[in-house]
Amino acid sequence: MKPDPEATAPEPEAVAGSAQPPRRTGPRRAGAVALHLAGLAALVLLYLGAASLMALAAVRVGADLLAGIDPFLPPSRRPFVGAVALARRELAVDILRQVFLAGLLLATAAWWGGTGWRSRLALDRAEPNGMRARDLLLVLLLWPVVHIAWVSLTADLFGASFGQGTRLSPLLTPGAVAAWLAYVVVLAPAAEELLMRGEVFCRARAVLGPLATILVTALLFCAVHVTGWGLARPVSLLPLALALGTLRWRTGRLWPCIALHGWSNLALIAYVLWPR
């Protein structure tokens, strides 16, 4: 008796199902997401560390050569360059760090993203803006008030001084002051937003929803601003970081984030340095 082919043939669904990879369970997906987020934190440290080392090397070698000093002299034989020169070198390191950071991000985005590197970093002007210009302008106008109020409150809570007797260093020349303002208002916001709301936001969005991505990028942004003063500065930056992430999500562009970041820094500087 011949076997019935219809009875012995496997079900199409069974064949198709056996060829598909098994779906990830909840714990496996959570582990993959945690590993991805740890990689993002390591990537942030790698970018910042590389930019800092490049800036230190460039200033050390360049400034020594300009001053007629052998940059490879041991510390015991190095002549003292003076307080003014040290202040200028420190400012140069800060400025070049942001320049190198932006350059590294643009170069790696072009390498990984190919022709779509502008979309990867949300720099594509062709993309529609998801927020009305009136609403964006309102956020830009009102945000400095909110930011200054929050920073003042957190300073009181942490017992930190804010806006009390703050003055520019007398060692800075007018040209150095202009360079410092450009660094705080333009270079630092542009480089940090390329990193956080550009590259990191793009990578986090691949595995997380919009709200989780905003929170993760905000926490990373605050974490890299931890200083010897403790948690006062990171906590004071948390609302700004959340606002920047929300702008990145709502508008789909990086330019509003850079504008709000720079405008917030400028307003804070004006508030601190304004004569009372």
C-alpha cells in the first residue's frame, strides 16, 4: 500500500517556521540592549579621549616649537613658560578638543554612513522640520529663563556657588576672551551635539524608542560633565539635555539642538558675568 503523499508531506508553516531563526525572548533582548548601551558609553569615552589626546599633543608640540622649546625635553629640564602662556595653552587645548571631536565625528559618519552621513547626523536640510517655526522660536526665547532658574536652584541644593563674584581671568587678552566666547557658544555646542544628539542618538534609536533614546543620551551627556565638584553640574544640565533630545526627536534635525545649546551657554555666561 502506497503512503498517502498528502498525509506524509510536512505542513508549509512548519517548514517555514523551522527555517526562521528563533525569536529573542525578553531577557535575551534586554541583554542585547544593555550591551548596546554599554557600547555607546564606551564610544563616547573613545571619542572624547581621542579628541583630548590629539588636542594635548598639538598644543604641547606646537606651542613649544613656537616658543623655541624642544617638545621632547624631560619635565625636569623644561623652562617655565609663565602663567599667561599656560592660560593660553589651556584655552587652546579646550578649543582644539572641540575642533578635533567635530572632525572625528564627521569623518567617521562619512565612513560608516557613506552618502547618507548627513542624515545619520541629522544635518540634512532636505528633511522636513517636525516642529513649527513659531514653537521653536518660543522655546529658544523662554529656555534661558528656565535654565538659569534650574541652575540656581541646584546650586543652592548642592551648596555650590553660582554667579557669586565670577570674573574672567585677568591673564586673558581681548583676543583670548573672544576665542573663549567662540569656544563656549559655538564650538562646544556644535561638537557636543554632533556627538550626543547626532551619532549617539542615531545609534541608540536603532534599538530604543524615542523617549528611551532621549533619556539615554541625556544621561550620557550629564555623565561626561561630572567634575571634581560632584554631581552639581550634571544635575544642573539634566533639563537642558532632555530638552535637546526632545528637539532632536521632534524636529528631526541637529541645527535646533546646536542653536539651543549655544544660546543657553551664552545666556548663562551673560547672567554670571553681568555687573551687579
